[in-house]
Amino acid sequence: MNFLDHVEDLRWHIIRSAIAVMVAAILVFWKVEWIFDKIILGPAHNDFISYKWFCEFGRLMHYEGFCLGDIKMDFQNTAVTGQFMMSLSVSLMLGFILSFPYVLWEFWRFIKPALKASEIRMARGIVFWCSLLFFTGVLFSYYIVAPYTINFFGNYQLSSSVKNIITLDNYYDTMSNMILAMGAVFELPMIIYFLSRIGIITPQFMRTQRRYAILILFILAEIITPPDLFSCLFVFIPLYGLYEASVSISARAINAKNKKDAQNN
């Protein structure tokens, strides 16, 4: 196909992806009040299930610091159309998350014809693994990162005379940014895999840069958790495990590439 034919083909993949997102968003909008109260505002409720898990884990570890305090947070809407626009934003975000595998599949269908047979075999299962990693990151952010973040900042006060009254927009932006960003971060193993197969990243490089990666991950964990060591480690350990998994994946990708090159020679 010529350039314009490729553009036309891409346009239809984008249209089908947009339709899938809109269909999922409409389904979410149908129950958006319940979804917003029980799911989006879930980490702001004292009975959120993650707080119970943290406390149980703290008792097993004989460390009460995992039991987070009650959240003292009030919300307000400052715009006439604020709550309606918020319902649309929530529906679109969750619609995208729910339809992510299909959107990824559409773009894979667009890219696949340009690949060689060996490259297609290299990318076998890409939609499944990318979707699994994305959903894992979303759930990790929602059940682990968000509760610590919301609890800490919701209870943080410069003075007892200053009350935390949070706007819906600010709360939603914080939640959506954390969830989508963590979903993207959990794609690291797949990114490392492909970068290793084309020779940009090597396991040796990742091992030599491990100390810097640990520092960056520890700072990230410290930012999104309350200022105590155990809470920070609670988030840091899974992130570091993701990095080590990426090192292993890189090594396997390099070995597969070397075997292929040896066979071709």
C-alpha cells in the first residue's frame, strides 16, 4: 500500500478502538454514581478493604505501623457542571482501562503486516502479556499505592485550624494519574524485552545500573507512601521485583537473539 492507504488503514483501527472505548464508557456511565462512590472514592473511605489487609499484615509482622489512621477528608464541587463532567471523565477513563486489550489488539493488527515472520514469532502473545501487566499495574496502584497516598495527604495538616476540603477534580486527577502511570510502569518487562531483542538494552547494562535503579525506585516508593520505612518497603519491593524480572527477561531475549544469529550464520 502507498502512504495514504496506510493512513486510511490506521484511521479505521483508531475508529474501531474509539468505538470500543465509547461502548465501555457507556456501560460505566450507566452505573457511574455507584462506581464513583464505591470505586473511585473507595480509598477515601475508612472501610476500604486495603486498610483491613494492611492491618492484618501488620499484626502478622508485629508492626502496627501498617494500620493507617481514619481519613479526615471532605470533598466539594466548585463548578456548575463539575459533577456531570466528572461522571464523563470517570466513564472515559474506566472505558479505556476496560477496553485496553482490544485497543492494543487493533494497533497490533495495524503493525503486524509490516513485520517479518521471525519478528511476529518474537512478539507472540504480546496483547495478552501487555494487557496482563497493565491490569496488574492498575490493581497494584489502586489497592496498594492509592490507599497510602490518599490516607497520608488526606490526614496531613500544617495546622489543626486548617481543614482538608478537597475538590473532586483534584482528587480524581490524583487517582487517575497514579493508576494510569502505574499501569504504564508495569509494562517495563515488555519494553525491556523488545529493546533487548533489537540490541539497545543488555542485561549487563541493567546490572551495572542497578544501584541507580534502586535509588530511583526507593525515592518513588518514598514519595507515594507515608514517611516510614516499612510502608516505603511495602511498595518498593514489588517495584524492585519488576526491575529484576526485567533483567531476567533481557537476558533471555539476548540469548534467543544470539541463538538465532548463530543459526543464520
